[in-house]
Amino acid sequence: MGKKKNRLRVIPLGGLGEIGKNMTVIEYGNDIIIIDAGLAFPDDELLGIDLVIPDFTYVLENKDKVRAIFLTHGHEDHIGALPYLLQHLDVPVYGPRLALGLVEGKLAELASSLKPELREVTPQQRVTAGCFKLEFIRVNHSIADAVALAIETPIGYIVHSGDFKFDQTPIDGEVTQFHRFAYYGDKGVLLLLSDSTNAERPGYTLSEREVGKSLDETFRTARQRIIVATFASNIHRVQQILDMAEKYGRKVAVVGRSMVNVFNIARDLGYLRVPKGLEMDLNKIDNIPPERQVIISTGSQGEPMSALSRMANNDHRKVSIVSGDTVVISAIPIPGNEKLVARTVNHLYELGANVIYESSSGIHVSGHASQEELKMMLNLVRPKYFVPVHGESRHLYKHAELAELVGIPRKNIFVLKNGQVLEIDKESAKITTKVATGQVLVDGLGVGDVGNVVLRDRRVLSQDGILIVVVTTDKESGKIVAGPDIISRGFVYVRESEALLEEAREKVKKALESFNEEELKEWSVLKRRTKEVLDSFLWERTKRRPMIMPIITEV
């Protein structure tokens, strides 16, 4: 037991080998702190699922040890799972003001009765949680108020970069605190955990200010209305759009639920400067000439129900795209969203809009560090051990290669998988075991109640449809008194396939008639036989396997 107490345990519960649901546990003795609790959005395989959050099993099993949760910034992939985690934990949540404002907004949106203890922190502030002492270090990212963490543990310092890039000319003038990273590098850092999202990109990530130049050109040349779609959380991008609107004498309206929410929170907290008289009421948009309008919208990822997608489909209640409108999609598609974005762009062109959407046009820059910045972070911090975090497997391995290039020995670099436990003492570090991990699916109000079986059924239903077979039996004798009747949904259209369904009905009837009186009373036997006969017959005739659901009633 004594040996375990003097080993530091680092356990990623999400964000490794994937984009999203970032969450890391750091444990020493009887103290645990949690860094971020994010969500991921479902891929096409997760039919009907709204959100994906990390598996909190390990945290809940050790909830008495948890001292605090620390947030690096306010993006969904870092705070989105917090409302679900806080249902089980009553610990303080530390984070920058904007991140906490967005957390409060999420709790209000979910109509949650939770009243967590939210403690605002500022750069270079220090906080103690159990045996850990933390300092917050300002970094640049595609959302305001992003921080890295320097964590003093009983056996040395950990630095967690959060999501970051090194922007020398940030919009708010708040440059990354390079000197604090160098300070800890001089003191000696035991472990660095660093953002790997752009580890494949050579060079440096462009400054957010570069987007302003492209926006200026767009605003200067546009003759009609301008619609800009971007990520709701990209406050600095939104600020630049507001500044351009003011410069060129245009009024601004904000559309899309998440955009309106974040816009209002950021303005109320002082992160957005909105000149008086700049905003226009969307309901009175017809009173303002098109050449004086700017609309800031959600939908940069082509999401089917987003404001921009509805405009592109001529389905928005208040905004209709007309020939001559300029639409700027100020984002690049997240992997997997390319088709959705392309479809939106096609529809916009068909409506006569001028669409600016390529990253080469300069209307978007990333919020994540490219290779030269990642190497600079490694050189500033000079850690003994290194764990690349926040990225798919290829990003993590590429980041590990960069760490080797700057001189970190290969044996001191650990490319972890979610759930793997890295144990460190003053002499060594090694992967020791694995804790429960995975994804918990959120569907409506249900959290974790949709598992593999339900997803498999949804997949079958979406591909081959369903056949319901209804049979009525006599309660005393077990004999069939009505049916079998077959109802088809999503398999074949009944009128066009009457002969096929009639033949299927006869097959089931013959099979059931071959049963003796005792067998007819066994519902499980009847159901299994019905499934077997139908499955075999339909596969032979159609090469399809619909879901078959026998329903047996007694009279």
C-alpha cells in the first residue's frame, strides 16, 4: 500500500485515439483531480444518438477521493459532459469566466436543478486541491479565456497544455504566457500532456488576425447582404465580424440557437464588444436594405437542422437566400462532415448566392498548434516524460515523433489509450493497468440506456425494415384460432408484394400446424420457429434480413 501511495497515476478517460470527449484523471494517494469533461458528437453508425460522453465508472468508484474538476476552456469537447458528471459528484469546478458562463448556460438549457460550486480563475492564479497545487497559464485558442495547467504534485510538476496555439497577434491582445511555461521548464517538469490535434500540419498556425484581412476584403466588395457561418464559440471570429459590420455601416443579426446563447453570454461577460445600435431585430429585417445587413449564423458544418442549412433549403422562417447574397462559411469541415458542407454549398449556389468556403480563401484559421509550435511547447517545458493527448491515433504518434526530434528519449514517451494507467515515481514511469472506459451514449433524456443491442436493432431496421407476425392462440388448447397475419414496415410495400407476403404467411402457418398441443403452449418455441422459417424464406427470395417480431396473443 505504501508503494502505491508514492506513485502518481495519470488516467485519460477520453480524448485519446479520438477527437472529442476529453477527460483526464490525475491521482496521488487519496486525492484525485479531473481535467475537463467533454463530449463528442455521434458518427453515422450511432443511429439516433444525440451525444457521446466518457464512461465515468472509475471516477464514481473513487468519488470520495475527487477533490475538484478543472476546465481548460469552454468548448463542448471539454465541458459538454459536465452536467452528466455533476449529477454524481459534488465537488468545486474551477475554470475561466467564459467557460463557467457556458457551463451555467448548459445547465439552464438542460433545465437542470444542479447548483454546482463554480469557482472562477484567472491566469497565474494558484489553487490547492488535496495534495495538488495548480497554476493557470493563459494560452491562445479558437475561444477566449483558454488556459493551460501547471500542477504541482508531491513528486514533481505536470504541465497540461489544454487546447492551444501560439498566436503572436491575438484579437484581444492577450498573448500566451510563454514565460510561465519557461519558468516551469527551468524548475523541472516531470510530465507534459500536450494537444495533438494539428500534429500532422507542418509550420505554424496562422494568427486569427489573418481572418480579419479576408473578412475585410469580403465586406468591402459585397454588394448585397452578407451571411457568415462560424462556430458559435469562436468569440474572436464573431468580434471581427462585428468590427467589419461597424466599419462598413452594416447592421448585424444573430441566428441559430447556440449562436444566440453564446453571443448573449459572451456579451454579458464582456468578451464581446457590441457597439450600440449595431444589432438589428431579425423580425424587422425587411425594414433594412440588404446591402446594410450582416447575419451571423450557425451551420458551418452543414448540420441538417442548423440555421444555414435551413436557409440553403429555403426552409428558414425569417431569412431567405436571394441572388447576390454573399455567404461566408468561416470554418473547415470536421472530418466526416465534408458531404454535409458540400450539400449546403451546392444548395446556396443554386439559390444564386456567392459562396466563400475554401480554407485557402483565408476565411478560417485553426485554433490548434501546428508542428513548429508543438516543438516550441516541448522546448519551453522540457519534460522528463511526455504524453501526447487530444487527437486520433495518427495525431498522437506524429506528436510522439516530434517529441523525439527535440530530444526526449523514446522510452520516456507514452502514447496511451483511453483507460490506460500511467504510473510515475521519481525514478521511473510505466503503463501498469487499465480502468473501465468507453463511450456512454446520450439519447434524449436517456444516458447510457442505449447499448450495442439497441444500436444493432436500429441498424437492422434502417437497412432491411421489420416484419411483425401476429398469431392468436386458444388459451386452453393452444391451437391457432387466427393468423398468422404479417405487417411490413420498411421491408416491402404490401400492395406490390402481396404474393410474397401471402407465401410467407403460408410457410409460417404450415410450420405452426406441425406443432403438437404441448408445443403450441410454449410461446418461446412458437416465436423461435416463426423467426427461423421466415428468416430462411425471405433470405432465399429477397437476399434481405428484416427484423422479424412475432406477437402471440391468447384468447
